[in-house]
Amino acid sequence: MSIALVNARVLTDDGFRDDLAVLVDGAHISGLVAESDMHATAALRHDLHGRYLLPGFIDCQVNGGGDVLFNDAPTVETVRRIGTAHRRYGTTGFLPTLISDSRETMAAAIAATDAAIAAGVPGVLGIHLEGPYLAPLRRGAHDAAQFRQPDAEEIELAASLQHGVTLLTLAPEQIAANAIADFVRRGVIVAAGHTAASYEQLMQAFALGVRGVTHLFNAMTQISGREPGAVGAALDHRDSWCGLINDGHHVHAANLRTALRAKPRGRLFLVTDAMPPVGGERGEYTLAGQRVLVRDGRCVNEQGALAGSALDMLSAVRNSVEQLGLPLAEAARMASTYAAEFLGLGDRYGRIQAGYAADFVILDDDWNVHETWIAGRRDASMPLSHPG
């Protein structure tokens, strides 16, 4: 039986509407109609009590959650646990993210992601390989001992995911142009990150098919008077996409506002770079052999350097409203619509309209997530009401 989500403030491409019923048939949205429409009145009606009905959030960079790290145990169960932890914060689609590691661990992570998607683990859209083709000078919390050049066998491995999308972060100045082109030709979404590239080098990489940058401003060359660096290239290139970690720690709010003014609307999207503490209970973890502590909402190693984040997507959206001055509709699109478009999934995910996946987050005025839906299945205890 169809389900009609009613009495909600529905985010559409034209803004919020409070006069619509969203019809769900199976895993997809079958239509948006007036609440009095015969299809809505005949369906199983679910009253959302005036709350916001948003497209489910999509996170392209999720290292961990629920006290587990993908690198430590690249298994289906780890992927499932990470997804469950983030779902409570509105994330209905994500890429489990493997930071620079051995070829064997990379193979295990790809196999686990494939198996998780095949098994129907909710929300898994593919994998993000963050490294190991990165710049030692911009390594961040990555283990530089794992950095290497991709040979033909490893290019084949990195592009071997059978289900979902593959996002690969690399430093374009570190590898040959033909290797970048090979990744792109095989359907891998390539982003620049942890890079010491100059403005010219990153512009050349964009011409080769690099689609955007991973966590703009972080772990890349900065803007100076006579050298725009990777940041300047990303802001200057109109068609490139930029992920943003908006946790109040990784990037100053003024820089984020500058990026919003510089880039065309829709080319910036939110990511969390989340680590095991999100949705977990432990206040420390190990990353690439480093002890990492959570202090005042920051994940830092023993030297005080940032090592991932304790950010969830709901907080990223809230920070975008409260610190950047964005309307909720635009902040929500940065967490859903634009991320889906970056991944090439904008025709199936990230919008509330007919034919799209029935992935939703239901939010109240006080930033509480009441329900999440993935593929038409609700993750909440509230019972559905019957017609009439």
C-alpha cells in the first residue's frame, strides 16, 4: 500500500511547501500531490505534525562512526555499524572512507563495500578512497609510509567496485597525468586533496577530468598574493566541486562565506570527515598509529593537530545556518542535492520529487531528527496512522 507523508514542510526545488502530500511506493517517491488528492486520501497517511521533510543527507567522507573506523576493520559489519551511527543525524546515503593504507586493506575495503551494497545495507552509495596517492607535505593525519605511485594493477583495483560509485582523493602533482586520465576513463570520480599543487597544476588536473577538491582549505596549498595555490584554483574554476567540513574547527567561517560567494550556487557541498566518536561512546581512538582524543568537539592527536572530526551531518547543516547565515533550504541542499550531483547521482538521490529514492530526514524547529527513511523504509518507532 502507498504511504502519504502529510502535514509537513516539504523541501522542493522551489523552496518549502506546506500543502503537499509526498507519496511513497516501495523504495521510491511516486508523486507530490495536494493532501486532498485521491491518491493521498487512499494511501496510508503518516502525519509529520508540521515538521520539516528534507531529502536525506548524503555524506561523501565518512571514516567511521559508532566507535569503529573503516580502516581498522573493512568489513560489511563495520559499514553497517557506521551507517547506523550516522543515520540518527539524518544521513541516509554515505561513502565509507578508507584513508591511505596498504593494497591489501584497499582490496578488503572495496570488497566489503561491494558486499554491503549487495546485501542491502541501508544507505551505502559506494566508497571513498582518500589516498594513498597524496603529498607528504600535506599528509595531515595520513600515514606517509603508505603513500605510493599507482601501478597498472592498483589502478585496476581502485576502479574495481562493482556496485555504487568510487570517489578517489589524490594529489594530482604526485602522479602521472596518464594515471589520472586512466582513473577518470574507468569511471572513478577523482578529487584533489592532501595536495601541494600549484594553481597551474590543479587547473591542469581539472582539464584531465578531476571533478573537484576534498575538504576545501584543509591539507592543500593556500592563497597568497602571487600564488593562488590549490584553494585559489578551486575557487576560480567555475565547474569544480568543493567539499566543506563545517565543524567550526577545520575552517574559519569567514573563509567558508568567501567560498560561498566565489563559487556558483550548487558547487559546494557538506562533508563530515567523521571519525569513530560520531554516534559512539568512546572519547579516543587510534588513527594511522596515532592516539586521537576528542576535546571540545575536536579530534586531535597528542601533538594537538586535527585528525578527522567529531562532526555529524545534522550539525554541519545547523552550523551552516547559524554561523554562515544560510537559509535552511540551502544548507539542506548542500547536505543532499549538491552532494548527490557531485557523485553523479543527482537523477536518483537528493531531491523530493517523483521517481527519486524515498530517502528522507524529518526535522523539527529545535534541530531534532525525529525520523529517517531510506529506500522507503522508516527508521523510527512512531507507528504509521491509517487512512482517515
